[in-house]
Amino acid sequence: MKEQQVADMLGVTQSAISKYSKNVRGTTIPLDKIPEVQTIANQMITILLTRPAEYNELMKLFCQACTIIRCKGLMCAICQENQKPKIDNCDFCDEK
């Protein structure tokens, strides 16, 4: 897929996708070293490639990955401090 297509699906800029793919952005948490998150990431990739219209399913997987990251205490210090009240009781899905 082209970067712009991925960006459109995820609601981010093409520039952000480019930076993620070049490991310039989003390298704080080594997601490839967390098997549970890597499995979910692979499922997300499959959805993006085969069923891109299934946005809700994609977001459910995103939330699962986020929960694992939070439960393992892998958030950066800034995110931990900014989200302190929500870390244990995330309501992100309820807001959408």
C-alpha cells in the first residue's frame, strides 16, 4: 500500500506514516519485542490490507494493544503522568 492510503485509513498524515516506517517516530516502545502486541499488530495489518472498511474492528485491536502496553507499564513517563487517572480505567472506547 502507498503511505497516503495507510495514512487515510488511520487518520494521520502521510508524513507521519513515513516517519513511522523509517523509525524516526514512535520508537519509544519497542513493540516488536512484545509478542502479544506484535500478534495484534499483525492482525491490524491484515485488516488494513484485506478489509480496510472494518474500522471498528481495527480500533478494537488498537485498544487491546494499548491495554497490554499500559498493563506492562511500557508507556513513556510523559504519557504515564498525563494519563495517570485513566491508566487503570481507560474510557477511550466509550468516548468514540
